[in-house]
Amino acid sequence: MLNLFERFVRALTWRTAQVAQIVLAGVMFLIVANVISRRLFTPVPGTVELVEMSGAVLLAMAVAYTAIMKGHIMVGVLVDRFSPRVQAIVDLVVNTVSLYFSFLLARETFAFAAKMMQRGWATGHLNLPIAPSIYLVAFGFAMLALVLFRDVLTSAITVVKGSESR
């Protein structure tokens, strides 16, 4: 069961990372087009708005994949000296606290997006609705919470079963 959950989380985070890659490429092309058009004609309208919204989506879509690949900075100078079971206990505590805050962040971001949609807030120049990008950010935080939940389960199993290769 945990193996199926692991594969699901990995596949979903990989897809969101691919979305982030596409958004990054789009932002790159938009900025280049804006620089070129500024020299030749007039700048691309709404470039700042699009880059800001895309940056938030880019970050949120990539953070869960980075977490599942253990790409974040980890300080293990002291913890690496402990036995695998003690390391799992430390991981369990850290991942549980991280899961709690990631869940709160996702929940509150979803609530904020709903308020923005209800109020009809939009960008200033292009008049694009803000809520969809905030929903994508909230989804990215929810994906991070899912990855952290997987890490909590893995750490709990290691604590209960004993030393597993870490």
C-alpha cells in the first residue's frame, strides 16, 4: 500500500515539476521578447504582471518535487552520527512539524484564493484574474504536504521496524 502511495506521489510531483518547467520556459521567452520588442517597438504589455504570477506558480509547482528528491538544504552533521532509528525519530519530528505548517499554508492559501475569486480581483494592466494563480500556489503547497506526509509515514515505519537503510 505504501509503495502504491509512493509511486502516486512521485508521479504527481513529477507532473507538477514539468508544469513548472513549461512555465519557466514561457517566462524566459516572454522576457526575451519584451527586451527585443522594447528595442524595436514598444514593450510587451503586462510583462511584469505575467512574470510575477508565473513566478509564484513556478515556485509552488516545483517545491514538492524538490522535496521528494531531497533537493533542499539539510543539516545532518549531528544527526548523521546517530543510529538509523534515532535518525528516523528526528526525521519523524521534523517532518511532522513541517507537514503541519505546510497543511496550514495550503489551507489558508486556498481560502485566500477563494476570497480573491469572490471579490473578483484582477491584475492592473491586463485585467487577468488573480485567483487561478493563487489556487495553483495552494495546490503546490498541498503537494508539498503530501510529500511530507509520505516522509512521516516512512519515518514512522523505520522507527517501528528498526534499522532500515537510510
